[in-house]
Amino acid sequence: MGSDSFEYTEEAFLRGQQRVLEQTATGAPLSTVLDAIVRLIETQSSEMLCSILVLDASKQVVRHGAAPSLPAA
């Protein structure tokens, strides 16, 4: 777990970040982009389970955005 491990993790994160940016630039569906973001963040720690909530300002409610590793409600 020396600096090689950190560099690999950093490199993998940067590749994942690039994929998210490409999805955004090519007009991928929001659900696909949000799912990719959550999966990218979750790769940073095996103990993390993440989700994204989206604010619907017109109705003043929070909606599901992405949570690929969490059980369905």
C-alpha cells in the first residue's frame, strides 16, 4: 500500500472522472451520468454506499437520482 497504490487509485479516479465528463458532453441521460458519479465515488472506499438526490424546486421535493448499491425501497 505504498505510493503505487495511491497512484493507481488516483489514476483510476481520473479515468472515471473523464468517463463522467464524456457522458455529460455527449448528452447521456441524467440517470446514467448520476449512476456513473455514484459508482466512481464508491470505488474510493469499500465501506461507502452513496446516493444522489435531486431537488425538484417547483414542487419543493427531493427525488431519487442514483443509488446503484443501495437496496430498492
